[in-house]
Amino acid sequence: IYTAYQANYEMDRLGSTAASDTIIEPMFLIIYLCELIMKLTVHRLYFFCNHDMSWNIFDTILVLFSTADALLTYSGISFGSVAFARSLRLFKMGKIL
């Protein structure tokens, strides 16, 4: 739901981000990072070779990319727009459906 709100907000205001993004984005990142760490702790290498392997790799790439973006952004360095990576989260919703 928040991804749809965020996309709509950015479309209405031509790329400007909502003020709530500075709070909500890091919260989502922490939740997804904790989820990934717990899954890796439980499943170990099986995490990358089970029937959900492709989704697990996709989730890992998204979390690592988002973590790198957050660290670089907070340190004052940025490697460009990551709007396309944020839109990849919509594919995660397809996993639920």
C-alpha cells in the first residue's frame, strides 16, 4: 500500500519525495534486513537452493541494494536515482498473489 502511495505522491509532485519517506523507508529496510538475516540464520545455504531459490535471491539483491543505497545516501554519497529499484518491490507483491 505504501509503495502505491509513494509512487502516486512522486507522480503528482514530479519526483519530490514525501516527508514521511525519511522515517518509513529506513523502517522498511530494517524489517526486510532482519527478515533476511533470520532466514539466512535458519536455512543457511538451503536458502539459495530450495524451490523458492529465485525469490530468495531476488529478495537478497533488493535488500543489499537498498542497504547500500541507504548507507551511501546517509554518508552524503549517492549513485543516482533508485526509483527503478523501488518499483521492483511490486514484483514481491506478485509473490504473495
